[in-house]
Amino acid sequence: MSRVSAAAAFCATLKRDLLISIKRRNEVLNPFMFFLIVVSLFPLGISPEGAMLRQIAAGVIWIAVLLASMLSMDSLYRSDYEDGSLEQLLLSSQPLYLLVFAKNIAHWLVSGLPVIVVSPLLAYMLSLPAAGYPALVLSLLLGVPVVGMVGSIAVALTVGLGSRGLILAVIAVPMSVPVLIFGTLAVQNSLAGASPVGYLALLGAMLAAAASLAPVATAAALRIALHG
Amino acid sequence: MIENPQHSSPLFEVRELSCEREGHVLFRKLGFSLDRGEILQVRGSNGAGKTSLLRIVCGLDGSHQGELRWQGVPLASCIDDFHSELLYIGHRLGVNQALTPLENLRWSCRLHDRVGDGEIRDALAELGLASHENLPCRSLSAGQQQRVSLARLLLRDAPLWALDEPFASLDAAGIALLEKLLLRHSRSGGAAMVTTHHVLGIPCLRVLTLGLPQ
């Protein structure tokens, strides 16, 4: 038997997490359904008038994405913690941040990507003008992984707590606020005829920072949580 | 695994290890060493700190004082090398309930070694799970899930085993099988730390009892 490379361990972890998501479809579907329900309640609750809706469309979609991410993240490391898989992950001789990154990517593929894919449809329902679509989709593509990876730090910190309730949201939401602000501003800007590129560039910078730093922080947080 | 004459120091060594939990002393100034071919049984009453000791040895628990050495090198400076040579099975088995035994082992073994599906199937067959390899683990009994995690003993090439209550839910045949695996491991030059109350049918067994008045 020969030792595996870091890349092979990365792929094994990615495959495993995707497989678990396929087998636990309900857990994956819940946040997605939550997202659809929250967004579709706005025209009913506020006003079906296009003029009103198009002003709040970007904000509504971004807030619903943020809340759906919180919901989906709750289970990110919990079952691994409870069944002991997290201990096995920590005892791997491969770099933990790399394996954490694989888990982040798997989580984004099953919970982030579907939300982004349906977002133009919901934007249409909220009468978002055509000029806003590229900025909305691009801002979500750049911003949702940031929310996921930053939230993953908070999940890792609270994984050992029995009933964490709202602690996760209290830690993760403030860290995600800049993403929300720049995401909605990018859409508002393009609706006003200005270029959204500046805000998208900021989101891109945040994504680069999150992708390189958040897995390291998550790995450290997981060690702290298990050393408890 | 052939004994390397360069290493005059024991495979694993613990010096002056103390651990406290919420003001309660679990053990103080504990010292022992483990050499190739040795099997150490850790005994002690409930709450004596057997699991804590095992987790500290594996580097999963930082709340302790004392020195841990792997082949003479302090554990902190060789932790990655140590982890690639360590196989830990805790009382949380590391078996995902939604995955099948085959999928579980594929992941937990491929974190360390290049293991083919054929080898995993052979290991599952040796543990009597040949007909269960494609069922989700949640439909298996506690003893069968224990066997799934024990299949890693056959699949990993690790000189040091740390097993926390591995006999807990095994039947008589499972106990005999695990004793056989431990014996085979020790004969091929491996070392093992096992926490259990079970009376092991292994010759030359070393016993460490925690919680005795010192």
C-alpha cells in the first residue's frame, strides 16, 4: 500500500460529501425550498406592482440567499462530528485546510449553485429589469461561496456545542454583511446605468481572500472544537 | 515492518503525563512506553480517563501536560508523520450512516493510503460483511457497524493502533477475530493501545491500569 497524495485525499473527500448529499436529498432540498418560499412571499406580502418590486428585488434575493445559506450550513460538520468522521479527518496526514476546502466546494455545489441557477427566474418574478440580471448572477456567483466559506468558520467553532440555536447566525451573519451590501449595490448600480464592475471586483477580492484564508481558519477552529 | 536498528528509542513514549478535567485529576505523572510488537491494554473504572488518554496520545486532545514522543521525536514536531502511522478507532466509529460500508471505507482509507475497491471488499468479507457492503450503514446493527470500522485495521498500513473499546458491541466470533488481528499485528512488528475491560486472550499483553492510588 502506498501513501496517497494530497490531491487524491482532496478528491476522496469531495466525492464522499457529494455522495452523502445525494443520499440525503431532503437536507439539501430544505434550504432551497426555503429560498423559493421566502422570495415568492414578497410580491404577496408587499405589493404585486412592478415599480415597487423592482426596487427591492436585488435586496430580497440576496437576503433570502443569505438566510438559506445559514440554514444549509447548520448541518455542515454536525453529522461528521457526531459519527466520528471529523476525528478521522483531523487524523489525516494530509493538510486539514485542503480537506476542509473540499468540503466547502461540495457544500457550494449542492446548496449554493442551485440557488444561483434559479435566481434569474425569481428576479423575473420580482420584475427586475433586464439590465440587472448579469450583475445579480455575477454577484451571487462571487458572493455565495464567500458566505459559505466564512460561515464554515462559524460552524466549525460551534460544532462541539450541543444546542447552538442562533449562535451560528450571530457569528456568521455579521461577517457576511459586506457581501450582502456589495452584492445588492452591484445590482442597484447597473440598474441606475452605472457600471457594477467596481463592486464585483470587491466581491472577487473577497472571494480570493476567503478561498485562501477561510479554510485555514476553519481547520484551526475544528481543531479547537475537538480539543475541547 | 522490520525493526530499524537506528531507532534505539521506543516507538511511542509518554513521560510525566498529567490531565485534569474540570478541576478533577484524571491521572498525574503517567509514564509508559510502547515498542514494536507490544500490545498495551488500558484499564480503569468508568471515568478513569481511558478515552482521554487515548485521545491525548492521538493528538486529538490538547488539555494535558507532559511529554509525548514518537520514535524519540516530540509529537508536536512530527505530528503529520505520526498521523500517517497511526490508526485510531474511537467509540465514535467514523462510519457515516447514509453511506454503505464500501463507500465509508473508500473515504477513510483513501485519506491515508491508496486502497482499491477489491481490497476493501476482501476486508469486508473477512469481517463477515460481504453481503452487506452495499447497504446503508444505518440499516446495520451496532456490532456490524463496529466491524465496518474494524475493517480499517486490515486496510491501513499503520504501525500504531489506538482502539477505544473495540470489543464493545462485538459477538463472540467478532471478539475472536479482533484478538486474532491484534496478535497478527503485534507479530508483524506493530504496536497497539487498546482500552477495554474485556479479558484479552493475547500472550505477553501489557496492562496499564488508570485510577489506582499513587
